[in-house]
Amino acid sequence: MLSSSEAAESTLAKLAPEAAEQVERVAREAFVFALDGAMLLCMVVSVVGVLASLLVAGKAPRPAQTPKPRVR
């Protein structure tokens, strides 16, 4: 319905005008609700990724330093 396909338009045309408006409103609200959930999930995954990378970066082994030879 949100894409205004011919099948959706013909189905809505068969309904009473009040019912068609209500169906369109519910479809839009469902889309916004789903998009909101998807964005929230993306944010959580991003925050977890950043925290995991900070934890791993803090525990990374440092390369061993060889002592420099003394010049006499």
C-alpha cells in the first residue's frame, strides 16, 4: 500500500472510504514502528561493537622491544 501498487489501490477502492483511510493509517503506522525498531537495533549493535573494540584494543599485546646495542 505504501508503494501505491495497482493491486493495493484496487483493493482499497473496494473498501468504504472511512475503512480505506483507516487501513492506510494502520499500514503507515506499522511501517514507522518497524523502521523505529530497526534503527534501535542498529544503534544497539553499533554501541556493542564500539565497546567490544575498545575492550579488545586495551588488551592487545605489545610487541617486544629489543634493547639497542651500546656503541663504545
